[in-house]
Amino acid sequence: MQTLKHTPFLSSHRLPDSPAAMHADPRLSVPSKGNDGSAKVSVIHSDVTKNLASTAAPLAKKLEDAGSAQNAAKKSVKSAGSGPSFGQMLAHIKEKISAASQKPKPSASSTYRQYSFEQIDNWLFGNNRKGVSQLPASQLGKREAARYAPKVSFDAVKPIGNGKISSRIAIYSGGITDLKASPGQRAAVGDSNNGDLLTGCGFAVAKAIVNAAGAGLQQELYNKFGVPGVMETTDYGKKNYASYEGRGYAISCDGHDMKASHGIGTVELLTVPMDSEAGVINMYYEALVHSRDKDYIALPMAGMTHPVINDNAAKSAELSVKAAAKFYAEFPDSKLKIVYTISNNPQAEAAYKQAISGADAA
């Protein structure tokens, strides 16, 4: 069982010689005089003409290809008028640049041990720890998928206002796995973690997500990032997010079993910094950027027992809503709607509503 000093929240001219030219006799011709005294040239090798032709042929082909390319370019420019407007093209380029500026999504690495689904499933939810004794202790014991089944559709949770920010954000009083996407919708859900990637830690949000998503989620995390020590950070975090204590970012994972049960295609694992407010904002912001082409994302509130929040509901709302306001300012055309889930905390709900309404006026 993990022992925590703090209980964090959401738990880039010279043409090459042809072969013929390289091996030809260098004595191409010898000057001499005829019987009448006139100058003439005797060709030593009858193959010289063939060699020259062989050398020139590739050059002629390149010139022909260049001409074809130039004509194609002209046609492309001429037809551009019937394509997207300059403004649309500029917006598309801006989006590409913005996306490229984000931290790269990590891919699976053979550097780390690759666990099978069965190993992770038995370790998380069963009693078989053979071959996985080096993993931290799972606090789950058994899987409770039914307990974390969806209860309501995203569409049923209405935005709290009509402003530029409030019309895109809703608050749901309940659990993070209660929400389900309607057919045809694309949705994501935010998980939470302290940086060690253990979704079997027992904290409410992580426990709910891993029960709903299944062992595939934890298998994906450990096979891609390795297994850091309890409450420690990954090599990826140390390399890319040192300014946030190796935390303060979001990892996009497959939805696994939640795709069928909840219509959730992506789980955004939020790695929470211990002391950096900017890191809390950034992890939410990255999750939103990753989800910008979706319809909905459900996000857990910044937890009250986390050292950054320290039981301050207003601070929790402030940091969460700052991330949302930043996202909508940078991606105004995104159709993504945010649903913050807050369970049994009327004070926090009031603080979030106030922060969201305040963002409208900013």
C-alpha cells in the first residue's frame, strides 16, 4: 500500500560523372595535319560518341522532369482560386503550428519491460503477482466495472451560462465515470495521478477510471513509460517537465473498455505537480488541446487535499478555469465542451460557477 506524505488530488555543382565517362580513354582526339597541310582530328576510339550520348541522356531527362514539375506548379497556382480562401488556409496553418508546438506524444518504448494484459489484469484486480513482484502494490483487489457504469449522457448536462466561456462549460454533480457520449459523439475523460502512473492507487478518480477502462489502461502506461517508484516521476516527465517537478502534463491514452461502455475514446491521464500552480493549469490545458477535435471532455476538479490547493475551493476553480479560458482563446473554433465533475461538494460547485462566470467578463 502506498504511503503518501501528501494526498494529491485526482490521485532538416557538381554533377556526378556517369559510369561511361569515368572509364573512357582520356585521349579523346589527337590533332594532326593532312597531306594538304590542313588540320584534322583523328578520333582514337569509336566509342567516344556513344559515351558522350550516355552521359548527356540523364541530364536531358532531368531537364524534362524539371519542365514537367514547373508546368504542374503553374497549374496548381492557377487552380488555387477554386480552393480554400486565404483566411481558411492561414487558419489551418496556424492550427498545424500550434499543434506542432505541443509536447510530442510519447510512443511505446522497448527500453521498458513489456507487460502482457494478463499480467497487469491479475496484478490490479486479482491475487496473482507472479512475474510482477517489482510493481507497486495495487489497492484495488477486484474489478468493479458495474459500479462505475455510466448514468447520464453528456448532452443532459447543460452549460452554466450563455457567455463566451460559460456556454461551453458545465458542472456535473457526481462521479467522473457517470457520463456517457451519445452515438456519433467523440469524447474524452480526465484521469488523475501524482506522476508515478499507478492507476491502482485507490484514490477516487483513478480508481473509478481504471475500473471502467480495465487493465489495458495500466498496461499501456507501464509499457510506454516504465514503472517509476511510488510517488516518483517518469523519465519522460523528468526530461520534458522539469519546471513542473517532472509533473504537470497530460498523457493521451486509449479509452479501452470505456469505448464500448461510455463512448469514451481517450483517457487523458493528468499528472499532477505537488507545488506548481502553473503545472496544474498546464496539465488541464494539455488535456484540452489533445481533445480539441472532440465534442466533450469530462474533467475532475482539482482536489481539495492536494498541496497546491490546500482545501481552497476558490483556488481549485481558479486554476481549472484559467486552463479552459486559455484553451478557448487559442482554439476559438473548437466545438469541445467541458464538464467538470464535482462530487458532494456544494462549496466547490459554487466556486467553480463563480470562476466560470468571471471568465466571461475577462
